[in-house]
Amino acid sequence: MKKLLAITLLPLAVYAQGYSDVYDGYSYFSIGMESASYSEDFFSSSLGENVHSSAKASSPVYISGALVRINHRYDFSMDMSSTLLPTQSDEQWSGSTSGLLQTNQFDSTINSMQFLGHYKFTNNHRFVLGSTYKLDSYKRYTFKDANGNYLNQLDSNGNDTGVKLGLSQERVATLYATTGYWYESIPHASLGNIRFKANTLVSLPVWNEASNTAFEKITFNSTSGYKLEANVYAGYPLMKGLEIGLFAGYSEQKKSGTDTAADGRTKWPENTLKVTQAGVSVVWNFTKE
């Protein structure tokens, strides 16, 4: 009976050992396109109405990263994303009652670094916890009024100087605490099989610094808001250790409420950034035996 039990359990032991070993790590890089939609909302006391801005731009994006296997229970992942070449688009500012107020040219550069620890319920299903650092930059230039006339700078008394408004750059650095769910369907580069990967993540800001070149020596540090993210990937092995696939992702980042600086005039409005990404990934691990 003991021999029979040992023979019966032997395949399970072999399977369990292989199950933990074959889900090893991998590295990857991706090239694709991202579509960014940015908007701001605030109440203008001078106009006596709500003001809304909107801008959309599509740019090439580069993503790279790795999944590092620690042991049968824990993994670690890192993912870096950056806009390669910002493209300019039109940004429009509209009042809730008066309609179009202003237009300008707009481009955005979106950079992200994400580090996550994985707790594996199984090799397929994982709880992840870590941090995300984002550095977003928005440039505005060629300011015009609703009639298409160039807008000029104003002096301290509010008088027109006759000098056109120049370039202004807004820079927002944010550190998030990130958690969520991660799924890996099968081991990387399993010959003859399509591999799927997916995750859904929720992030809350724990530190922030926002500044604008148009307002000297003024920074904002609001940590109100959130970031939601979902990513999917499907890949097929080209050879042992090498895989190629397609990826897609969506994120929504919101800063809640309008902050006002000590001068009582300078504001950092409520804003929302929505980003969709898609493209091609190459995944490899040439240490696979």
C-alpha cells in the first residue's frame, strides 16, 4: 500500500517542482503609439463661470521592463514607459456660458517607472504591491483668443504690453502607492502556445510636486486624486526563449479639486489625463534550458 501511494504521488511531486521552476523571469521592450487626452476644469471668478480645457495628441511610445523570479512564492517586476516624440495638437478653453475663450498649441511628454512585488497565490494569479513614479510635462504656446488674434503679455497692472505670450511648461512629478491583480497564463516562450498576460492596478498619490514656468517660484503639492490602469498582452514564441506579441493598455489619472497659491490668484485646476497605448512587444529569456 505504501509503495502504491508513493508511486501515485510521484508524478504530482515532479509536476509541482516543474510548475514552480518553469515560470521563470523575462525581459521585454515594446514600441507602439499612445493617445493622450488631457483636460482641466476650474471656476473663473473674473469670468463668473466654469472653464473647461481639452487637448488630444497621439505620439510614439517606448516601454521596457522585466519580471524577476525570486522563488515559488514571490516575484518582482519593473516597467518603464516614455513618450518618444511629442506631437503638437490644439488645446481649446471654453466657458460654460460664453463658449470658446482661447486656443493654443499643446504637446505632452509622459514618463513612468513602476516597481511591483508579486505575491503568487499560484503562478497564474498574483497580488501585486509597490510604487509608481510619473513625470508628466505639458507645453503650451501660440496663444490666441476666440477670434484668432494672438494674445499678449500683461504687466503688473493688467495692461497689454504688446509682447506675445511665449512658451509655458507645466511639469508634474507624482509618486503613487500601487496595488492590484496580475495574471500570467503559461510560462514565457512555451513553444506552440499563445501566452496571455493581464493586470489591473489602482494607485493613490503619496507625494506630488507641480510647477509652471509661467508662475515663478510657485509649486503645488496636492495628493488628492487617483490613477487607474489596465494592461493586456498576447504573445507567441518564435524560438526557445524568444517571444513576440501585441500589447494594449489604458490608464486614467485624475487630480481632484482646484488648488490656489498663496498669492490668491495662481491656480492648479482639477485635471484628468487619459492614455491609451498599443503596439508590439519582444520578450526574451535566453537563459532558459
